[in-house]
Amino acid sequence: MERRKDNKGRVLKDGEGQRPDGRYYYRYKGLDGKRKYVYDMDLNSLREKERQINRDIDDRIYSNELTMNECFDRYMETKIDLREGTRHKYNLEYDRWIRETWFGNRRVSSIKKSDVLLFYKEKSATLANGTIRCLNKYIHSALEMAVEDDLIRKNPADGCIKNYQGAEPRQAMSKEETLKFLEYAERNPCGKDYLLAVKIMLGTGLRVGEVTGLTWEDIDFKNKQLNVDKQFTLIAGGGKHEYHISTPKTKSGIRKVPMSDDIVEMMYKHKTETYFQSLKHGTSVDGYKGFVFHTRTGLPVLPSRINDYLAKVVKSYNDTHEDKLPKISCHTMRHTFCTRMAELGINPKSLQYIMGHSKYDTTADIYITETENHAQEEFEKVLHQA
């Protein structure tokens, strides 16, 4: 039987063929049992594809047309333990940074490590290192699932984030900066309710979502404690906002946080002034009402409003003073509280509990800022004790 040949007289192998337009094809049956075709204008290039296909079949690697976007969507479908707010955040960020890009539409089977590196480099022109790490979290996790599904041999995103680890650590305010900020904010007639929320964060170390999620039932004036077992979250997308109350991410987030006498006094005064107003509209979020920090309609105050307030106070101060305040946010207050408590010598395990961390390493490595002045004070203290 005479073997089939191409238009140059070369013998074609089983499964190979040539179309009238000169294009070569290779016909094969995939692991899914379906007949598939691969094409190329050059016979040698086609045979290179054949070798890769047959190698994949021998290793039971499924040839596929799955894109990065489809791979991520499938990965998210498998995550049954994600809280709804976290799931929404992941999808929102992936859609914002990846979905409509060339990388999002690239077939997973064709993605190389250089593609990932180039994509991160492209994005780094406008995004911070922390955001690039977020991108990597979504991309690497989805591609790792593709490896486990035998869609690709190895994860092309492995080791691609090394150049994006140098984010500036968040800093606590110094004692002097804290005093300047509070004194100036007290003289500012606007945002008094926001200022109280800031003082609560400075005095308790609560996260902003925990503060805005507080209800009056959480305030134990007798035992001077705040009951922390929930937080306020805002799910945004498609031009809509949904208010939700969610549980902490870990069991360590559920705790009783002590209040100083100053905090108790401020909270009691705030209750006498706003308690009935917080309830009069009957507004509830996931069954909770009577929020300590609320809008005119009884809804929780948005964390972004407090951050905006902080930015305005700092700008106003810096516009009128030669000694400048640093950029601060709600999270700065939590860092500052943690650092001050450490400086005062609080038991490390107690501080870990108050902060709601499952490990003390998180408390020490991320939230405690060692200042030059405090290091000097500690050094001299040790010398005097020797």
C-alpha cells in the first residue's frame, strides 16, 4: 500500500494530512475519547506538536483549551469554605486586574513562566507590590489546581513573585505624632463621631470592621469589656453595595477586649447621646441593630468614611504646620495600639489575645513597630538594672 505524501513528496505518518491550501494537520484521539485536530503550515513544526501531544497522552496530561479565566473560575467553584465577603473580594479583584487582559484569555496549556513574569512586570507600572502579590495568589492557586488535574505538568507561576516582596511595612505613630493628631482633631469641629471611633481603635486595637460592627449589646460597662464576635463588611460591585455582618476569620478573632477608664467614659457619654437615635429607624443588618457608630438611618458607618476623615485631618494639619504628620489610616491606629502596649511591657500572650491573632509571631512581626526612642529607653533601663 502506497503511503500518503505531501505536495513536496514527503511521506506522511499515520494521522497526518495536508489540506488543499497547503496547511498540515494531525488527527488524534484525546484522553477524553474525542477526536481532535492540530494544524500548522510547516510539517516539522506540526511534528513537534505531535510529539508534545503524544507525550501528554502517555503521561495522561489532558490537552485542553482552558483559559486562565476559566481555570480561575473553576478554582473558585471548588472553594466551599470561603466566606461570602471573601469570595466576592477575590472575584472582584480578579475581574479588575486580570480577566480582560491578554493573560486572562491565554490558554493555560500555553502559559510559560516568562508570560507570568512579563504580566507582573506590566502590572507593576501602575500597581503596588502588595497588589502584585494578590494577583499571584489568584494565578498561582488556580494554576496549581490545573497541575493537580493533570492539565499542565508544572506551575508556571512558581517563583514569580520574588521581585515584589519589598513593600514598605506599615508604621505605628510615635507618641508625639499621636498627641499632635489628637489635639488637632479635637479642635476640628467636623467628624466628632469619627474621632471617637479612632480613639476606640487607638485604645483597644480593634480592626475598623470590628469597631463599625459594634452594637450596644457588645459594650459591657460593668466589666469594662468589649465583646468582639463579628465585624461589619461592605460588599461592593456592579454599582451596588450590600451591608453584612460576618464572623471573624479565625476563632482567635472572637474575644473580650478590655477598656480603659477613659474609653469607658467616652463610650458611656456617646451612649447617652446616641442610643435611641441608633434604634429609632429599626434598621438592622443581618439581624443586628443598635450600632454604636451609625449613620442618620441607623446603618453602620462605612470604614472608608473614617479613613477619609483621617486623611482630611492630616492634610489640614500639614497645610498649616511645618512639622508634618505621616499618612495614617484606620489600620495605623491598630498598629499604634499594639506598639504602645508592647512598649509598656504587657504580657505577650495577653497582647496576642487582645489583638485577636492565632500566633504571637503575627503580633510581633507585623504589628509592633520598634522605635529609636523606645530602643534607647530599653537599653538604658537594662544598664540601670545591671
